[in-house]
Amino acid sequence: MSGDGPTTLRAAARYFWTRPSPRVIATYLGVLLVARAVLARWTWIDLVPPVGVLLLEPFTEWVIHVVVLHWRPRHLGGHTIDLYAARKHRRHHATPRDLSIVFVPFRLLLLQVPVLIVLGVIVLPTRIGLTLGASAMAMLLTYEWTHFLVHAPYVPRSAWYRTRWRIHRLHHYRNEHYWYGVTTFVGDRALGTYPDKGEVELSETVRDLGVGTAS
């Protein structure tokens, strides 16, 4: 590992699993899988949640990135509304090589993700709710690993990862208004934010998103 981070895949994996966010997500995933296995009675309906999560992921990433992470502070009734996730993301844009802040904020994982899981189990039949929760956590863990790896000094060898490494860096170093995907760019292609690099000018606000950084 270099001073800036891991330069091999093995070192990257070791670093990844030292971080709290991946371990929390993996814990949620393990608990949900065990709970679902205990209930048993598997049917073809259990295929619906993972397939649905996979199909929605391109648009889930796009919407969260655009609406939540690139949220600009709003002033309402003398108060400033500035989302915690957006503040953290601005820090990430300011220092994209800082691996300590490429992960989903720990506070959100501890406070909001469990609520969403519980709501899913309550609203849906228990078995399907658990399957959905496990599918979502598996996808989130995949997102975390992919996002971490494209920001690490390690240069991926596979064509699949190299594409994500190259395109996501355009979002951080060329223009923040395009290339919102991380694990997939289907959402960008469908929603018009996947232009050719040469068609997009270098943005002056790519590091602060036009707002500035916040802790």
C-alpha cells in the first residue's frame, strides 16, 4: 500500500474491510439472510426482490446522486436546509482521493437503513420483506466496493472495472453534471447524462459543486 492508499487488489480488499461502513452493511446482510433462511418456504416470488433491485439500481443511483448527494442548501423561514449526505458528498468532491470519505456515511447506515429495513418487513409479507432487505444490502455492498475501488490508487485490470474507473473519474475531475452512475451507467444513458467526454467542458465547480465544502 502506498501513502495514498492500496495499489493492489489484495491490499484494496484488506483496506475495504477495515472500514466500518462495509462491515455494518455486511452485518445487516448476514442477519437478513439468516432470518430469511430460518423462515424457509422459498418460492419463485423470492426472485422478484433481487431482480427488481437489479433493474432499479441504475435509476436508484442516478436519483440519489442527483437529488440527495448534489442537493444545494435551501433557505426556508430563516433556516438553512443542508442535507448531511450532501455535505459529506461535497467533501468527497473536494478531495476525491481521500479514501476515508468514499463510503456511505456511517451515521446514515446506523440511523436510516435499519428504519427502511423494518418498514420493508412490516409493509410486505415477512419473507418477501427479508428477501428485499437482503437484496438491497447486497447491492449496497456491491456499490460500496465498486465506488471505493474506482477511487483507490489501484487500477482495475478487468474491462468492466476499468470502464467504471474511467467514467466515474470524469464526474469528479471534468464535470459534476454528468456521469452519475457508479456500478452502472444505464441510468445516465437513459436520462441524458452520458455524453462523450469531448462534448463536455471542464467545470469550474467540479470540486465544490458550486456550494463549497462542509463537515
